[in-house]
Amino acid sequence: MDEFYQPASDFLIRVANGDVSLKGTEFAQQNLRLLIDYMRDADTSNRDWATLLLAGQDIDTAEVREALLAATRDENASVRAEALLGLAERDAVLALPLVERELAGDEVGYGTFQAAHAIASPVLLGGLRKWSGQGRTDWVDDEIRDAIAACEAALGKSE
């Protein structure tokens, strides 16, 4: 991965820089639809960034949820992870089985651990423990530990 990872699309760079409006006007709605279209782009950097950018918006519509849900099936773990985090922040019940499925896989993106932390369900403990100490960096391992702690705290509340 490059030192400064950017999408191939100039449009996505403008969205990331806050130069493109995604809500409030019909033109912004067109921009939002274009952002969603980039989530299906052939270029992985565009799919990854478009998913990250959409997940981070405070827009919660059926169209947004459907786009994020579709991205949870992407071939790239980072794209799936960004989608899972966006779903977890909008609807933990919907995201829970998807995060559980992802944690059971062979490749997990950082956002998946963030999503597990946001959901904080004891159901995710087995999958998270599988990844404990397996992060490629200290900050990934920290997020895994934090997610485990959040799920364990939820376990204590449910007893």
C-alpha cells in the first residue's frame, strides 16, 4: 500500500476533501448516487474509498443501507470492513451476523474490528478472540482488544 493511499477517482478525492455536497439539494443527491456507483467500480481503491466515504456520512436511507449491505459481499476485505462499520453504526442488529461471518473468515479489515466494537455483542467474542494478537500493527491489535473488552462488558450486562 502506498504511503498516502488515495482513490483513483478525482471525484472521490473531492468528496474526501469535503468539496462535494452529498445532501440537501437535487445536485447533492446526484453526487450521492455517483458515490454509491463508485462502490461497484472495477478499481479497488475507488470501491474502498467510496465505501469508506459513504459509511462515514450521517445519511441513513434505504438506498445507503442497501449499498453498504451489497459492499459487505465485496471481494476485498477492506471494502467489506468499511461497509460493516457503516452498517454497525446505523443498525447493529442487521450488522451483527455479517460481522460474525466476517470474523470467521481468513482475511479481515480493520473496520470489521471497529464494527464489532460498536456492536459490542458477546456473540462476537469467539470470532474476535481468533484474531487477538493477529493484527499487522499495534493499533489494529489495540482495536481488537478494545472490541473484545466491549463485548465482554456487554456479556456482564446480559447476565
